[in-house]
Amino acid sequence: MAFGTDDSSADTLTIAHRSYQSRLLVGTGKYASMEQTGEAIRASGAEIVTVAIRRTNIGQSADEPNLLDVIPPSEFTLLPNTAGCYTAEDAVRTCQLARELLDGHKLVKLEVLGDPKTLFPDVPATLEAAKTLIDDGFDVMVYTSDDPIVAKRLEDMGCVAVMPLAAPIGSGLGIQNRYNLLSIIENASVPILVDAGVGTASDASIAMELGCDGVLMNTAIAEAKDPVMMARAMRLGIEAGRLAYRAGRMPRRRYASASSPLTDMIE
């Protein structure tokens, strides 16, 4: 007899007309070795893996280890990103290089940074680069601030997913402004994924409980004492948060409410 149901197999994340079972997206930087990178990514269950084109060898250097040996495109959707770009022009060129290296691949993660200390996005440059890339046929997933107006503008111009930060990149501070994220989620018709700031599994779970469609992370896994174990924890945190969101939490109450009913008591 079934007392509950988990139809998670039908609850897929769809980005650019392709569906995924996992709502956890992971990066490939900061690991101790290429082997650890592969182990952690597989433990996470992620199907979409980001690759920093300016910092990672995916075939540009024949005499260096190739990341594609541990995350083959036949098993994962690669998400080239523009990490380290501080101008719209650099970001566009980086995406074009990725398309060339990956045989016409057009799904990219756009980030244009405005400050090397905070790594906050340069919003005007991000808008400029997004328009250029969309006009050039790219499917753009875009890192941005948690400003609901900017998020909606990026969606309206044609980005296939909007990725507001929860806190500064690599900070591990967790979600700092739930209400802005809620506003972005409530007004969106494309996937909203938290990008940056997650530190542990509970942060990922909170993002999912708020209604985010997914979470992208790198440092929280790679800098854990045991990255492979943390990758598993993040996977479970994402799954738990999504189930809790779909189940619908109980209302918050100011006063106690007895767990057992007071009616029909035996006297």
C-alpha cells in the first residue's frame, strides 16, 4: 500500500527545449586533481557541467590534460561559461571560441564581472553581451544580480535561464535576500537558478524550497574537506528541497498547535 508518492521522474528541469532529471548544476574549478573533479561530478548526479573556457583545457592545448576525458560530452551537457570576463566584448569572444571548440555548441553561461573583489556582475555589460549572443544564435543562461527588474529584462530579451546570485561568488554565505529571489521567481516564465553563494546542502535546499528551478555551484563542493561526500550531500539537499517545495509546507503560526486533536478525547 502506498502512503505517498514521489513522481520526481516526471518533474524535470527544461532548458532550451532539453529536459534534465537533475536540478543541480556544477562547475569544474578548484579541485585537487582531474580525477577528483570527475568523481565529485558523478557523485553530484549533475547532468549539466560548467566549464570556464578561459581557464580550462577542452582541446585548446594538445599537450595538457583535457577536461573532456573526465566529463565526456557524450555523458554530460557542457555549459561553457565566460568566467573571468570583464567586458561584453571578451564575453562574446569567449562564447564564440567555445562554439568553435565544441562543434557548434550554442548553450552558454554568460557572466560579465564588474569588480575583481566582489565578483558582482556588470549589469549594463551583461545586458549588452546577452543581446549580442542571442542575436548570434546562442542559448544564453545568464548570471546576474538579484534585482527583479534586471532579471525580467534579461528574460524578455530572450535568455533561456536567469541565474541570480544568492551571495558573492565563492563566499559560501548562503541566500542573503530571499525576498528578491521570490520576486524574481514569481515573475519568471523561464527557469530561475541560484548561481553563487551556496556553502552547504541546507543553502541549496532553501533555494529549492523557495521555488528556484535549480542551483549552480562549484566552490561549495570543491573546497569541502571531502568534495565527493559534499557532492552527494548537495544532490540530496537539492532533491529534498524540491520535494518540500512541491509538497507545500505547513503554515507558520504565532502560537502552538497541538499535534494530536483535542476532539473525541477518551475521558
